[in-house]
Amino acid sequence: MTSRFSRLSVLACITALAGGLLVASPAAQAATGGVSVTTSKVAQFAAPDLRTAVPVKCTATATCTGVVRWYNGATVISTPLYYSVAKGTTAYVWTKLNAAYSGSYTIKFAETGPDTGSYTKTMTIEPRKYSTPVGGTISGPVGGITDMKVSRWGFKYGVITRLDSKAIAFNGSTPYSFDVPLGTNNTATIDYRFSISAKVNGVTREWYWRGSPTGTTYSATKTQHHASPVKDVNGHYNFTFGTISGGVSGPGASTAKVRVIGTPAVMPTTQTGRKDLDEPYCGDEYGTATGSSFSIPFIPVSTTSSDPRYIVGVIPDPDVAVPAWNDSKAPDKYGSCLAARNYSDSSTSGLLSFGGGNTLTGVNTTLTTGETVHGVVTFRGFGDRFTDRKLDIRPYVPHGGILNLPIVKRSDVTGVVKVGSDRAGTYSIDKLPPGKYWVSAGRQQSCSFWYPSYYSNNLTYLSGEADRETEIWKSFSRLSYLSGKYYSPDASDNPVPGQIYVDGLEGIAYDHGARYQNGGGLYYGSQAQNGSPGGGYAGWMYRDVCVTEGAGAYKLIDTENPAINGNLLDLKGATISGKVDRDGSKTNKEMMVTAVSTQGILVQRSAYTSSSGSFTIRGLESGNYRIIVNTDSWRGLGRSHSGVQTKRVTRGGSYSVGTLYAHF
């Protein structure tokens, strides 16, 4: 993996070294008070310059003017200087001393305007320093890495920029140092960070130093760091790295990918930030290998023994085995990175540590074919449709919205029969890594299917929109009317003899589930027609609409806890009915109406209008829904309408939103 600087795995900020920059200041004395000095220390340039830059603030009602002198006791030690500082500003007043000084001295301002009086302040004068060395030592095993560099990054106004880099001839323990420029009065630099990079098996990896100036590599500080001449910061920013090695056995071991994942110094606080980690919701990647024996170098090492940070994941061919994470630490195996973290940011019991050294050996993994989840789904109070019988598995993520999580397995509820007043069927999903999962039935967010249409084509939708001409395949009266050609398996000119082959727009429709039957008709799923659909319909249209009766059911299961079964109960959902009218003579046929949950956890449901503009949205769980109307039932563009905008429903009830007037 190439380096991704925007979220380097050990990204953290460094403790500011502000201590010692300023010394305690005696109380300033002012008679009428137009000026003040904003620091307690100034730096004097070397001879023959001998100047100091004194930051002076004017708080008067007009420009502050006067004469300034330095004193050593009662003796004047500088050339009298006339100063002028605009009101409401701070500016440097460049005074010239008659010799080089170091220590405590007094500066006195004799004010001439707009007020008269004097202002004195005791200050420290020190020699001017133009830069200070900042660096540390790089330590770790020598083998397996090349092209090592250390970089310094500037951090200003929320933007981080690489300032300079140094190539490192690494020998196992190599010092490095940067000369960091200081400010006018030896003040601190802009905030900066350090990173180290190297090539590992031809891939450049890079990570930031994260820690405090005391050298604790993994202290989770959040501030930046900057250079100071008062405290010696050279030697504090040490990089230590190590090697993780082990073996893989079981099915698919020889081709399995091994990944080292590290927990972030500071875990992102948003779900988007967590999802954006190299291993979503868990951590960032530090190294990879392939095969039954691995050794992964250049892994950041903590200087403390009790600092577990790492998860080693082995990812095999999914047709052969399931992933295993930190198998050597788990009594029953961890099936995911999150499981190794015990689904908690604070838990470290399942993580690996270098234990104070820089080698971690014996990280061994045995691959298996995984776990099987099965159960019974009961449909109560309604006649289930095939969409009610759709089932999916999503990984459990703490605080994560279920519908925002990726689907890792899909299945169908099969063998549905009548059981008393209910209907019920079973499901079984195998090859699941051990862990926690959400099992959902009848909760698909979107379902694209072929439906009977009042239109023989979708050219009305596409009129004037050239960029959408490739979507002509989404509607037709007969599949064979689309451009392209269907080849039967035994056709003499079939480019792929023995298989069905379809090209052109006809082929695209075929790839999306359209099928021939009896010489040109279309069937899809449980729908089968000869030729055009009949029943007043002119053709078929591919629409993003889920038609369900049940409200859907979901449950959290744990493959390692047999007491939690996978049985689900799906109850009849609520319905929302109404009618859509449009301005003028525009058609209200086949317009999509969608109910979107305002709670962010319920599945949205849709329906399309009949020839008279009426609609019924089915399968709604209890909750509040926003109503959306659009003209395009297979593209989903929401437009404005008058009438009911939101509707609260209770599962099993029937509700009406009356007439919705579409203004488009």
C-alpha cells in the first residue's frame, strides 16, 4: 500500500514546548499609559549590529510617539531612539545597545504623544539564536527496509506541509537532526511534526512520531510541537520500530494475505472518520505479507512493555477459508479486527504488544472454513412477497447505524410454508468468520426489478438528455426489440458456443435479469409473461422499488454464543396511501413516491403510481417518514410537492396522505 499522509496510522500531535520561552515579568509602570511591551525577553544581534527588536503595543487614541532607552541600573546603555507606533497596533521598535548584554535590564519609554509620561519594564536580554537542532535516534532491526527518510512537517492554520527531509543511512541505531529556524526574539517556530518513511518489499510506508518530548513513543497527546532554544529538544524525538513474524496454516494458507493493523493514537470521533481507516472502524495498516510464513518489518514500537497496539489479520481466498485476526491471542479465534478489539476502543485484551523489545515472534494463525448461522423467519399477519424473504448479514460495529454497514452475506428464506396462522421458512449462511453480526430479513434499502409498465419505452424520460441515452435498455415492450442480439447456446454463430450470449443494449438488460421465454417474452423472478405484459400494460421497466408487506426484522447474533439463535419474527408493516396530481396535462402515471425515515435507522420504502396516479407504500416499520415524489421511477430524483410532507405511522396500521400536488 502506498503511503496515505492524510491518515497516517500513528498520526498524533506533539506536546508544545512553550515552557521556558517567557520568564516572569515585573509589573510594568505607566504614568499615563499609551505604550506597553508585550514580552519579557528580547534577543540581541551580535556585534557590530547589537540591535534588539522590542514588540511595542499602542493603546492610546492616536499614534504613540516618544523616546526609548535601555538602562543598566541608572546608566544608559543604548542610543536614544525616537519611536512611533500607530494606535491599536503592535510593532517592533528596533533599539541599538552600545555593547553586547545578557541578563536583566530596564527599558524606559518617555512618551511625547498623544499623552506624556513614562513606561518602564525590566526585561531579559539574551544572544540572538537563528536556529536550534531538533531530532532524535532511529532504532530497530536492519533487514527488510530500504530508502529510509525522516521528514519535518510544518503545521499552520490547519494545513500541514512537508518542509524538508533527510535520507538516513540506517545501521540499527542512527541519530538524525534538523536545524529549525527560530523567531525574531528566539521565539518558538511554527508547529511541526516528524515522520519516518522507508520502502518495505518495494512499498513505501510512512508514519508520524507520536509522543511527548520525554520520548514516550505512544503517549496520545493532541498538541503540535515546536522548537525552543531554552530547552534542548535535540534527542527527544526517537523512532523505534520492530518486526512481527509468524506462520499461517490451514486451508488457503499459502496464498493468504497477512496484514498488520495498528490502533490510532486518537480514534476518530465520527462514523465517517472511523469508516475511513485502512481497516474500517478498527485501525490503520502498517505492513503486509503473503504466504504461510511471514516477517513484516518497520512496525512502530512502543517503549513501554504494557502497550498492546496491534492486530494481525490473515485474509484467505473467501472460497476456501475465512479471515482470522490475532488467532494466537484468541481462545476461540477472532473473525474480524473489531472482534479482536472486543468491539471497544478501550479494550486491549485481544491486542498484541512488542513487550518492550523490537521483535514479536510466534504470531501463528490456523485458518478454518468458518461458522454457520441459521434460523427460522416467521411472517405474521401478511402474505409474504419474495422481497420479504430477502435476508442479509452485516458486521456489528459499535454505535454504527445498521443500514450504513456493508453487507457481507446475502441469502433467501426458503421452504416457506403455512404454520398455523403464520407463514415461516428457514435460512442458513455458512463461511462466516467468528464474531457478532446483524441478521436482517425484508430490510433491503433498494431493490431493482423488472415491473410491468404503461410505457413501451422510456424515451419520454430521456428526452433532451443525451447523457442518459445509454439507459434505453431499462424499458421495452419485448426484450428482442432492444438493439443487440441474443445467441442461443447451440447457435452456429454464437461467439461462446454452448452458452447463452447477448450483446448490445439487449445484453445489458439481460445482465440485469431480463430473460427470454417462448420466443421473445420476458420473465423475471416469479413474474413470467409471453411477449408484452398484457393487462393494460405496454412493456417492462427496470425500477429501483422494493415492494414488501412486512416491516422487516433484524437481530444481533454472536457466532460464539450458541444461546443466541438466529430466529426472526417479521410483522405486517404499515401502509401509506394517496394520489399524485401534476400541473397542466402532465401525466401522473408511474411516478415514484418514497417514504424515507427521518430517524436514520428505518428502511425506506417506495411505490409507483397507477394509471390514475394513486399509490400505496407498504411494509413500513413504526416511525416518522418524509414523503418524496419524483417523475422518474427508476432514477430517484426528488422534487417539490404540496400536501403532506411527513407522516408518522405505527406498524400494522393504514394511513393516507391525501393528494400530493407535484410542481414539476
